[in-house]
Amino acid sequence: MALAHFRIDPSKPVLIAFSAFLCALIFLPLSWLVYFSVTDNAGALTPNNFIQLVSDPTLLQPLLTTVQLALGVGLICSLVAPPLAWLVARTDMPLRGWVRVLVTASLVTPPFLGAIAWEILAAPNSGILNQWYRALFDLDPYASLLNIYTRFGLVFAISCYTFPYVFVLVANALDRIPADLEDASAVLGGGAWYTARRVTIPLVLPAILAGTLVALLQAMTLFGSPAILALPAGFHTMTTKIWSLFQYPPKPGLAAAASLPLLLITVVLLRTQHRLLRRRGYSIVGGKHGAPRLLHLGGWKWPAILLCLLVLGSSVLLPYAALIKTAVVKQPGEPLSWANLTLHHIDFVFFEFSATKLALYNTFVLGVLTATLGTALALVIAYLTARQLVWGHRVLGFLATAPIAIPGIVMGVAIFLSYTRPPLVLYGTLWILLLAFLTIELPAGYQQLQSAFRAIHPELEEASRILGANRLQSLWHITAPLLRSGVIATWCFIFIGVIRELSAAILLFTADTKVVSTIIYDLNESGDLGAISVLGLTMLVVTFAVVILANRLPVLGASAPGRS
Amino acid sequence: MKTGVNRGSRFTAMLAIALIATSSAFAAAPAPTAVTPELVKKAQQEGKVVFYTSVDVAVAEKVAKRFEARYPGVTAQIERAGSERIFQRLGQEYGSKIYVADVVNTSDAAHFIHWESQGWLAPYVPEDVAKYFPPEHKDADGTYATWRVTLSPIAYNTKLVKPNEAPKSFADLLDPKWKGKIVKAHPGYSGTIVTSTFQVARDLGWDYFEKLSKQSVMQVQSSTEPPKKLAQGERAIMADGNEYNLFLLKEKGAPLEAVYPTEGTPLITSPAAVLKNAPHPNAARLFQSYLFSAEAQQLLIDAGGLRSVHAQTKEKAGRTPLSKIKVMKDDAAAVEKEVETIKSRYAQYFGV
């Protein structure tokens, strides 16, 4: 009896260590943020930043714009992505493998690169699509069909690169739903639509909600696309406004205060999500189950393919066609012709531009390190919160989600403030970028793994523990293999997130620690579209290679091919 | 091409002349320094120089390549960003005691006044600066000098606007027929535009910008962008932007034409200086000397489309000579004092 009391569960110290690291990672920058929002330049306590925030119309208007923007993007993503995911996961639509590949391509595309591509396509006068429109109908030189420099243009350009978050989560959830449940409904006389409404949709609802939440928050905190599209349109979003507050003379206090409403909105959204899902159980992976049955589309396959073509044409096919064209022509505005072809941009990027090699190397190293550490961290936190193992698991879950509400720019400053003074002087090294990326990417990883964990009933772990395994052993042997596709998807998510990240990196990079996104931004500032296109296409190829490799690696004890 | 770098036997004589020339004019400036074999040797031991610059990246890389060819064993690393970004980055790095940059150049001369007052710049006068640069283009304390000059003119796309219909002055831009057809850069992001906004507001009044803002102007960030938007045909007219990008694009065949407004064209001087805490102090000085040599200055003109105030350089055929253009007066000290007002008034009118 006394002996049993002394048996140590080795999982406890591991869990505590992880929790402590997480607290430090999130709390340190967050407390600097709060400190800066309530003090003036001399360090004295002051409410002035908040007074200015609510009284200054040039600060309130961007906040309103940002909320509209986020809601617009959330709406579009939640309407477009789930049907697409359902078509891919549950029907016999032709080319559905390609749809997954193209959605992944859209996911790995940095939103600011997409925004630049859409500038090339739909700027009111020089946009390729508008040129075609004029040529087709023989209109005067200023007639235009599309104008990307508008509020809707911005919502559209962001949605193109945010909907994959919803798609991937919903598609993975659909993959995990056992066919038994849907079959049961069908056996009991439920038609296809009834089964979808009463069984399938409720089961993937957490994934839809989680995905929409990620999309919404991404839209709210995105910096690159607004910086490229909103300024020519003549308006500010909260992030571009905050960025302008760091221009000389910098007002970090006001910027910190301006970011707190975004944090508040996130807390409210997360509470709402929690309340919506609280009363329902969503464990769907219990014992054995069969493979999902595919719905026969018949004649409906044509509208289905058309929908996919519309979505993927907007987010991948057209933009990349525009980038490829821009990469090989002298003047982006000129039509494609032999006389206009050039290898100059390719030559410039790889042989003249001294930053290319270093930036590619840094991006790759940071991507792999952040993805590996971030997945491990997110896995532990998701486990703790899903199984409610430690006291304060809810706080832990909140901490892991909080960074998503902080614009990367503000996070960049907060992290800058945290790691430029003893004991941790990391500015000028890759470590500070690693910490920044880890903090910023954690929420996406956590959300993803949390919904994966929710789908796995603890009964399997419990069975293993009853048979004598300790918590870590049962995690490794039982839960991990079940989570394999979720974990790999998370790793890829974070890796891609690092490739896409711009707003924090732009404040934290130095001469020796530049990354691809920062050099693309610098090139855009001076309008070097050809060089940007070459770099963007290179990044796409590298990222794709890494994602494919990650899905082939025999990790987590499974030899089955990955499903995402 | 002439070479303005004086070395070897002439060095002592040059030094003596320069000493006399400058010591009378600038009491506080240090004696001009020529490039000695000893300096080159020390620079080669350091092996590298880091140059923070806002000049067009292709131009910067060309200068670097030419420097490396002339002084083998010293690599020039280019860190190109917009002027205001460089200002922010340097401030951020120095605030954390991180000293990466050796030589710095931005298009906002007011930055140098600020940096000098912070004590971040090292007094250093290259021989060419002492000999060939007019007094108004070098700092009295010998810490910086005008590395390059450009203008911020009006321009139009010749496919969209006929020459006889093109605007001739800033006032012409307020004509309703240009509504929705103008592009311009932003003073919050571009050092060139801070300077040009100051000069235009001073000479024409803020009133001009208030009226211009009603013309549905397309707003971009860097001053290098309006010429590129013009070349793409995205807008027909640019209200401000770099003259050097206009030249480079036009000479590559883009349908562009510069207009030097009758009220005067804003003059943008862009200094360069050696940083006091440069990690490669000798390479920094060698590089600074090279930047101001006749060879590098001529390169800026020929390959960069820029203007030079070096007495031995030649303007390129086909470009309007600087002497034929009515320019507005630059006043970096006033810009330094008024920069916040400039940005906030601008934001008030243009909404961004």
C-alpha cells in the first residue's frame, strides 16, 4: 500500500516543464505589451494611450474596418471551404486528389504574395484580367471589370489564402468520421441530405467552427495583404495603422494599446466557440470502423467541378499563372511575346541579388525547427486540455490560443522588448525569430491538434493504462499512431505558417537573419515584381517538396501513408 | 571614364592641398583621407563591409560588385530597404547595442542630422568629397556628404497621355480630368517623399495637397513605385516619385516622360556616412571613399539614373541636365523639425 503511494508517474514532471515553458513563452511578451500600453515614454503610469484609442477617429475607423474585414473573410471561408472538403472527402468527384494538392498550394502561398499576384491580375488599369476585358469588348482604356484596390478586393484576396485552414480541418475531420455512423443513419431510412444534416455536419461542426475561427483571426491580424492593397485603396486596417505607429517617431505604447481590442475580440470568440460545443460529445474514433463510403455524384459532378475550379482558379491557378508570366517578361504590363521574354529576373535573383541564398537557408532552418518544436508543444497542450489533466488546463488552452489575436507586428515588438535585455539577449540571432514564430504559430497547431484529440475517445488510452502502461507509454503507443495524420498536418501547418509569416519577421530580422518573406516585402516596396515572382515560385517548390517529404516520413510508428 | 581615386605618389600632395582647403572652410571637420595601400590592407584583413542603403537594389548591387572588383578580398554586403525602414532598423539595432552596419545611406537628409546629434556617425572626409563636392553638399563637421541626388518630378505614360495634353505644373494636376488617374508615394514610408512633401507644401502651401487629395489619388509606399505603376499603365500620371527610376525604365523602352513642373522640382539629396560603431571600421572607410570616387559617382549616373554633384562626372545624353531644371530648395534641418507635422497633415488629407 505504501509502495503504491511512492510510484512516480514520469509524465507529471514532463507536463509541468512544458506548461512552464509555455507560460514563459506567452506571458513574457504579453506582459510587456500590457506594460507598454499603460505607460508613457518615461515609464510613468498613464491612461492616455487608451483615451487616444477611443477618441481618435483615425484609430477607431481602422478598428471598424478590421472587424468588417474579418467577418467578411470568415463568412466567405465558412461558406466555400466545407462544401469543397465534403466533395473531396465524401464523393466520387473526379480530380479530387488534385483539388487537395491545389488547396495545399493555396495554403503554402504567403497571403502577401497572393495579394501581389492579384494586383498583377486585377489592378483596375494594368490588371491582366481587365486588359482582356477591354480587348474582348473593345472598351476605352480606363474601363475596368475588377478593382482589387477596394474593401471587397481585400476581403477576396485574403479569403483566397485563408479558406484552406477551414478546408484542411474539415477534410481531416471527415476522414476521421467512421462510415458506421453515416451507414446507421442510412440503414434507419435517413436520406443523403438527412444523414448529412443530422450526422455528418454535426460531427464536423467543431472542425468548421475551429477553422472559421482561425480564418477570422488570421484575417484580423494579417499585415501583408492590407499593406499591399489597402494603402492604394486609401484606407487603413488595424495592422497597417499599428505599423504606421512604429514609423518615426515610434509610438509603441499606442500600438500596444491598439492591439488589446483585438485580443479582447479573440477571448469573446473563443468563449463563444466553447459554449457552442460544450454540451456535445464529439468522440468519433472509438474502436474499429470501416472506410467511409463515397457518394455517387452522377450528373452533379459538373457543377461540383465548376465550384472547385472557381475557388482554386482564384486562389492558385490564375495568381500563379500571373507570377510565372511576370517572372519571365520584361514589363509585367506588356503581353506575352518572344520579344518581351527575358531571363533577367531569374539571373538577378540567383546570381546578382546577394540576399537570396542566406534568406532561403534561414527560412528553411527556421521552418523545420519551429514546426518540430511547435508540434511537440501543441501536442502536449492539446492533450492536457482535451483530457483535462492538470489544474488550470483552461488557462493553458487560452494561453496557447492568445497569440493568434495579437497582430504579428505587435508580437514582433513585444518579443523584441522581451529578448533584447538580459538574461536573454537574442536579437540579431535566429533564436529570436524562432521564438517569435513558435509563439505565433502555436495557436494554429494547438487548434488543429485539439480538434484531433477531441475526436479520439479516452477509452483507448484507458484500456492501455489498465493493461499496465504508464501515461507516456500509452500516449506513445496508442494515441500517437491514431493522431499521426493530425500531427503531420500540424507540422506542415506550422512549417507553412513560418514561410507565410511576415509581420513579426519584418521587425526582428537583421542583416544576417533575413528570411524570404522579408526580402520579398523589401522588393515589393520598390516594385520589383519580376524578382518577387521568381522568389515566390522558388518558395512554392521548396515548400511543396518539404510537405511531400513530411508526409512520407515513417514517424510515429505508422507505415500507413499520410492522408492530408 | 575618368578615375577620381588618387593614390600612391600623389597622395601627400593631395592631402596637403585638401587640408588647406578644408581647414579654412570647416573648422570641426577632420582632414580628408585618401585611400592608402595601408587602408586597403587593413580593409582586406576585415574582409567585409555592410552597407545599409535605400538606393534601388539593382543599383546597389552594381556598386558593390564594382567595389569588390577594385578591392579584391573585401566583400560588400548590401542591405536595401526604404529610407524610413532603415531609420527604424538602425534605431532598433543601436537601442539594443547591435552594431551590424558599417556605412549608411538614406534619401532623407534629416536622418543624418538626427544620427549626428546622437553621436552615431564617425567624422570621415574622403579625399574626393573635399576636392570635388560643393560646400552645400557636405556636412560642416565632416560626418556625411551627399552621395547621390535625385528629383521628384511629375511624369506621364505616353501611351495614355499625349505630350501636348500632359500637365506642365503641380497646379495642372488639380484639373478634374486627371481624377482617378494619378499615382503618388507616401511620406510615411519614403524619405524622398517626406522631403518633396515638405518642399511643395512650403512653396505652394498645404492647400495644394488638400485639393490633390480630392483627385482619387492611388497611394503607394516607396518613391520607386510610382514610375513602375506608370510603366505598367496602372495610372497615367505620377504626382511624385523618383526621377532615377523614370530614367531607368524609359531607357529600357517603357513609355514614360518626365515633366519638370514650372513651380520647381523637389530636390532630394541623399547622404552617406560611416558609422562610429562600424564593425569593420577600415573597410567602412575604404567603402565610403569608393562611394564618393568619380568612378562610383559616374556609375550612379550611367547605371543608376541618378544625379551626382561630383565635379568630375558627366551627365548622360538624353537626360535633361540638372542645371537646366528649376529646382526647389532643400532644407534638411527644417524637415527634421517638421517631420511629424508633415506626416500627420498628410494623413489628415489623404486618409492614410
